[in-house]
Amino acid sequence: MLVAQSMATRLGEGRKAQIITFGCQMNERDAETMRGLLVHMGYTMTDRTDEADLILFNTCSVRENPERKVYGRVGLLKELKAKKPWLKIGICGCMPQQRAERQRIAETLPHVDLVFGTMNIHQLPELLQRVEAGERVIEVWHEEGDVVEGLPVQRLNPFKAFVTVIYGCNEHCTYCIVPTTRGRERSRRPEAILAEIRELAAQGYREVTLLGQTVDAYGNDLGDVDFAGLLYQVNRVRGIGRIRFTTSHPKHITPRLIRALAENEKVCEHLHLPVQAGSNRTLKRMGRQYTREQYLELVARIREAVPGIAITTDLIVGFPGETEEDFQETLRLVEEVRFDGAFTFIYSPRIGTPATRFPMEQWVPEDVAKDRIYRLIDLQNRITLERNQALVGQEMEVLVEEESPKEPGKLVGRTRTNKIVVFPGDPSLVGQFAWVTVTGAQTFTLEGVLTHSRVAAAV
Ligand code: SAH
Ligand code: SF4
Ligand code: F3S
């Protein structure tokens, strides 16, 4: 109600807004809702800081680096605001959900006018109204309310859409801040999800990515549906050609879910399955709730059920107490699984998480952690390249995403296995499915030639 009332005031008329987003796809999807709310209020979106009247920093707390960037960039805006006193600056997303960061923002960034969190995005119009009336607004919810449906959304990509299916995270990984910043798991009702996806299909969307920090825990809090069941239902939506999802926690991958991956033809052959570490000692201290052996066995079962599936992962090095021997186990696991790709991170202590209470003498020095991450990246890049080279000569279905920004006359698309392919083709193919034969392979891209294309409407 409040949303509707305040939007009616068209507060943003004649004003330009910019949203600067850090972090994961959850944050990107939240930014689409904020854009939707702002556009409804009459704001025009811009990506130029110098012409914006409102700048929102949609922040990430998962590691120190993205937080440091926010302090740096917001700090620099002090000067701009001195020249443009009507400029409003807001900080939202994951940082304000932590008390320490909220205090630091309030105290060290006095030119910030608005602070809100991940659980009260729907209040944005009302909060902005208070800001424009002269108030400094710091309002962050910590209680997960009911899932709010029906908020406006403005997506930038016209044929690929993110659809959040579950909010929050109930896991207790000892290094991770996300459960603090996103709260307990709350699944959306399947009817609401399906209605959104049908609407997307009607608007011409071809691919949906179902989002959740533990997307495969979907439905555990509802009782009458699980993630496998949701996949079967989404698979039936006409017009949608591809279904992706992220991120899966290994412990929620059930035999039923593996069957759903194999049986639903629209579910793409790509699974992002973070393992984090290869040594059981580290996995246990991380609170991941599986062993190296269980993970390997899971990967084998998935590959047996879905031949050709690409498996990617996340890995952390330098976790407190990680010895060279533990790290060698991570390297061996990477060799054994032969992932298609991996995001690698150096452990970053997060205030209030259990791992920060591990004895200081166990902490891994920065130079050691850096050396480990370089060795890990070298290994994974070699494996990724080898796996990509093995695809040369194969014909693959590609969803054409854009004209190449670097190579005129070429198009960029993705295979069902989520690999990027660059190939010569006509720009009219953007947004359509095409068949491409792979002719060359690098670590991060494949090259190909068009074999034939089919119109997207035929899905
Ligand atoms: N929910 C997802 C992703 C969480 S954040 C999952 O469970 O996989 C994305 C990745 O960031 C994690 O998989 C982990 O590899 C990394 N990460 C999380 N906390 C971290 C920390 N404190 N330091 C370094 N990397 C971290
Ligand atoms: Fe963080 Fe673990 Fe939850 Fe992923 S599953 S968001 S790593 S606590
Ligand atoms: Fe970062 Fe928050 Fe996502 S901490 S990774 S933006 S859930």
C-alpha cells in the first residue's frame, strides 16, 4: 500500500538515478527491483555518476575488497555533493545488514543520506520520500518478513532473466557472512514463480536463471514442493528454452534432483557446485557438512546421469589452519574432478563469523595464501583449456547474447554448458538460438562457425 501511495507522488520526476551494484546475482536481481521502483517513481536511470541526482550503492560483504571499494567510492563523492547539494547518496545491500558496517557508514560517511538493507527494499519509495523531505534515513530490517511479491522490476537484458526463488541461507559455513546479511531461508510460492516466468516468456525471454544462495534447498521451508519439483514445473513453461540455476550446496543434491536434471530437457547441462576445499580437515572446520569422498561420489553420480554436464566450483585458499598438505589435497581434488571452471578466493575474515575466532597462530600469512591461489589458478586454467580444446569439432546450441564488443562482425553467445563462444554472424541473430561448430578453444572462450540458426519462437 505504502509503495503504491508514494509512487503516486512521482517524486523522481525530472531526476536521474544511478545504481552501482557489487556482489552476486542476488544483488543484481535486487537492483532490477530497485530500478523498477525508481522508474515507477518517475526517475530516469543513468550510468553516469556526474549527471545523477540519486546514487545508490548496492553493496556486497562477502570479502573485504568489495567493501573497501564502497568506502573509497562513496568517500570520493563528498566533493561532488559539495558542488551539487541536492545530490542524494544511498547505501543498501549486504553491508548495512551488519551492525559494525552500519555504524561505520553512519559515522565516517556523513554525506550519505539513506541506508537500507536487503530485507526492506520494497520500502525504497517511502524512504526516499523521507530523504527528500530532509531527513537522514537509516532503516535496516533484521527480521525476515513475508516474501513481498508483485514489486515492479526493470530488467536490462531482454531475453535472459534472473528469477529469485529462495531468499536467505540456513547454512553455517564458518567463513561466511551471507547468513547474517540475507537472513533465514524463505522460499517463494511456486505459483508466484511460475506466474513470473510465464510473464517473462510472453515478453520474449528465452532463458531463466533461478537464484538462491542455496537454490537446491528451495521448498524446504514450504513442505509441499522441492527444487526438483520446481524444475519439472518450470520446464513446462512454453517459450522458455533454457533453465539455469545457482548456487547449489552439495548437501541438498538429492537423487530426485539429479533425475530432474537429466529428465528436463530445458535444464542446461551446467552445475555450479562449490566445493571450497579438498581436505576433509578444512571442510570440517569450514562447516561444509560433506567430505571430499562424498563430493567426488556426488560428481560421479551427476556425470553418469547427465553426460557432458559442465561442473564449475568455488574454492577458498588460506582458510585458518590450512597447511600445505591440506592445500595439496585441494589441488588433487581439482585434478581429480577436472572442473570446467572455478572461482578462486583468498580467505577474507568477516567480523562475527566463527572462523575469525580460530587461534591467530593458525592464520595463513598473506604471501603464503597468494602463492597458493596462483598455483591453484594455474592448475585450473590448464584444465579448463584442455576441456575446452576437447570440444573442437563439436556442434553446439548457442543462445546468441550480443555483438562482440571487441571484434566487429562477430557475435557472442553461450552454450548450454555455459561456455562463451565467439563466431561470425549477423546481428539479427542476437536473442536467438543458433548451432555453432567449435573451431578453436582458449581458456575463457571458444571460437566457432555458424552451422545454422533457428528462430527463438520455435522453442
Ligand atoms: N551461496 C553460495 C555462494 C556464497 S558467496 C554458496 O554457498 O556456494 C560465493 C563464494 O564466495 C563462496 O562460494 C565462497 O567460495 C566465497 N566466500 C564466501 N565467504 C568468503 C570469505 N570470507 N573469504 C573468501 N571467500 C569467501
Ligand atoms: Fe555462505 Fe555457506 Fe550459505 Fe553459501 S551455503 S551462502 S557459503 S553460509
Ligand atoms: Fe555479497 Fe551479499 Fe551476494 S554478501 S555475495 S551481495 S548475498
